[in-house]
Amino acid sequence: MKNRSGEQRHHWDMLLAMEREEDYFLERWSVRMEQAGYLEHTTAKRADCLQALGDFLAPMRMHRDMGLPNPDFPWLIRDEGEWGRPQIESARRHRMRGITADMYLGCFITFIHSLVDVIERMEGSFESKVQARRHVRLYGDALEVLFVRDWTRILPDLAAQRLDEANRLLTLEKCRYENILDASSDLILVVGGDGRVIQANRAVLAVLDRADVIGASVWDVLSVEGQSLEDLLKYYPVGMSCELSPFDEAVVYRMQINSIGSVSMASDEYMIMLTNITAQAVQRETLERVVSERTEALRREKEQLEEMNITLRNVLQSIDREREQLLGEVSAKVNNLVLPALERIENEDDAAIRRGYLTVAKDQLARLAPGSGGSDPLLLKLTHMETRVAQFIQAGHPSKEIAESLNISVETVQTHRKNIRRKLGLHGKSVSLYAHLKTLGLTA
């Protein structure tokens, strides 16, 4: 055995880092299998391929940890090859399933070549890659010897015993998965690379006649877009869900397409699953209708509130105009009626006349207050004598008695009556001056 140098440690780092290159390893193994003509016959799954990679690297790691980083070929094929037990058991299982020896060994050689491809792609020195390739080929050659030895010594004795058992188990497994698919209420179709239906479960056949399904183009079966599998996957990408009603407009399905190739390296088939979601679709439509109705109600309510806001703004504007108008009227009454009356009071020497003007001024000031009564402001236009005459008329005295009381002629009283009617806006109207004065707050 040689001592490990820095270069040797580096090639060991490359070997043990190969598990991190699993995607490239799977890509290269598929290419190598296809080149050798084995890919279309294999049933290997992605998980199986990665398990094979882990099983191949595991003894290398174990030997390094045991202090045997560079075992030679005779040592590897000695001791019945216990270090390669997982690979030997895998080879037995493949042979029991009917895989011929030359096909299995051919597939194994493509496996070794794919590992060499991974090494070539990894970063490292030329010497490190040479040592890594040597290790891979050394363990690969040793495993080939162990496979052949096992098949010639032990396999014939086990073949007859396990063949029937394997067939029985395969039949049971096949029936189990068929039962699982048939027990599903979902519609499941398996489609080949040409887009034709290869298999359909019982739920599909309950909806469509078998003769209309098996062998037919899936886009014709489902009445969907596309005239090729490429078109179909363009409209309905793998893993994406969509809703459609392929058989009855009243029945809604959720469809999803999944690639079987993501599980099995050799398969170019696709599984299409349709789940009946009619009840959920109806409920969703109901909810959408309720939301739409409530949205419409909110919209109408919003419009009503906007109209109310407009009305309220108009009312406020009207109130502002009325307030300005009222202030103008108050100002006009104060300037035109109250202030002149106060000036007359101020300039009048006769106490009786002052009291008369003061009464009218008080009455007009009271009328300026909201909700208050009071005398007609037009009374302020009357002279002192006219006011006295108006007071007598309001008290119900005829013209003769008024003339005697005021020591004036009846003609003068009549003149005062005419002036009072004109100043109170009654000229030309058939309104009794007595009745009109009774409605006013004229006081003595």
C-alpha cells in the first residue's frame, strides 16, 4: 500500500464529492445508456440511480476510513467480495426480473463511463483526475468479477426458487397498483410520447368507451388545444393545474399533467389526472355572485352617499346665502328704520313724541331677534301725529272722535288716514286700516 500524498487526498476529495454532481451524473448515464441501446428497456427510477451511485461510493469511503485508500485488484475480489454485497444483491434482483447477464453488465459499464464523465467535468489537476478514474475503473472491474462469480455459483440454485416468487410478487404488485388506480375517483390517463392514450383507469372508462380512449390522441379525447404532445404541453405545462369541461359543460374538472420520466429514466410517458371539482366550482360561482351583488350594493350606497353629500353641500351653501341675506336685511332695517327713529328721539323735545318713537324702535329691535314678534317696521315711517291717529284707529275710534281728541279737523284726520295707508303699503287695496293695525304690535 502507498502512503497518501496531497495529490492523493485531492483525488479522494473528487471521488467523495461526486454525490453532489447527481444531476450531471443522471444526465450522462442516460446518454450512455441510450448510446448502448439499453435506455428504452430500463425501468430504473431516479431514486434507484442515485442509490446505485451511493452504493458504489460507499465502499471507497469505508476502505479509506479503514486505512486502505488504495486496495489492489486481488484484494478487492478476495473474501467473497463482502464489501460489494449491496451491488451483488442488486444484480441478483435484476437477473431474477429477467434481465440478461450481458444486458446487466452492459448497463453497469455505462454506469462506470458516466462516472468517468463526471470526473472529467469536475475541477482538479490532471494527476488527480487520472487517480480518480483509476479508482472508479478498479472498483468497477472488481464488481464485474463478483457479479459473474455470484451468477455462476449461486444464481442457478436460486433462479428456479425465486423466479416463481418474483413473478407472483410482480403480478401482485401490478394488480395492487391497478386496483389503486381503479379505486380512485379521479380520471387517470397514461399518454405515450406520441400523445396517444396507452392506459386509462376505470373512472375514465366509466365516462368514455374504451374504444374511444385507448390508442386515441389525448387532445381529441379531452377536446383540448393542440395537435401534438408538444402543443399540448405548451398550452398545459407539466405540473400546472387548469380547469376544463371536456365531456359535459355542467361537469368541471381540474387537470394536471405530470411526467413519468421524472420518476423513470426510460419513460417518455405522461400521466394526466382529472379531478371532478364541479361542487367547488358551483360554490365558487355562488361566492363570486354574492361578492358581485355586495359590491354592487356598496357601489349604489356609495353613489347615494355622494348624492347626499352633494345635497348637503347645496343646503349648506343655501344656508350661507340665507344667512348673508338675513344679515343684509337686519343691517338695512337698523340703518333705515331703527337708527332714524333713534335720531328723531334724540332731536325731539316732546316727551310724548319721544315715547312713541321709542316704542316703535323697541318693537323693531325685538323683531330683529329670531322668532320674535313686534310691530311692522313700516310704522317707523309714520310721523308723530300719524302714529297717534293710528293708535286711535287701532283702538276702534271713528274719525270724528279722533278729531275731537286731538283737536284737529275731520279732514285732517282723513288726510292722516290716507298717509298711513300709503306708508303701510295699503294704498289701492281693499284692506281695512283698522283690521290691519290690529295685526301690528302698535302700542301707546
